[in-house]
Amino acid sequence: MKKYISLDLILFIVFLAGTILTIFIIYKDIDTSLSVKFIIGYVIYLLLYCLFSLCLVIANTRKLNWIQIRKRFFTFIIWFISLSALNYLLSYFFRRSEMDVWDLGIPLGVSFGLAFGFESIFWTQKS
């Protein structure tokens, strides 16, 4: 049986290569028309890659049974509470400022990605 490289793995490798190239362009302060076009293209690629990943997560989540969805939802809740508490503690001790509602965006996204996205994008279950 032949093993094929899946589309999501190829897109992820392009994402990593583009990220490294963009960081290099910004760090070295390369200001040419090609670098500006590359960064604009990279931002468009990021938006399309996020949309593709979201569609892939939704499609793979629909294939799960109710027990697996409930287990991932509880994992999401645990990650969200843990990361929010860590964010609150770090914000309080280092910035000495109160948290805003918008400060919960990063823990929400990271916990969603850990609970639903990461496993369902890269390790799809083959029945």
C-alpha cells in the first residue's frame, strides 16, 4: 500500500516555510517590492489556510460520536479554565493591570485548537 502525503501536511509545511521566511524578511528589514508582495501573499495564504483548517475540523468533528464530542468539549473547558487562570495570574503579577474581556481571546483560541483542531486536522481516524 502506498503512503501519500496528505494535502493538510503539505499546506502545513508551506505555512512553516512562509512563517520562517516572513520572520527573516521582517527581522532583516528587507524593504523591496518582492518582499512586500510576499508578505501580502502570505497573509492571504494564512486567511485561506485558517478557513481550510476550520472546514477540516468541522468535517472531522461531524464524524465523531456523541461520547467523543463530549470528551473533547470537557477537554476544551479544562484547557480554557487553566489558560485563563494562567493569563490572569501573569497579567496581575507582571502588568499590574486588570483583565479585559478581550484578554480571553488567546486562551479561547488555544484551548479550542488543542481540544478540537490539532488532533482532528493531523490524525484523522480511518474506519
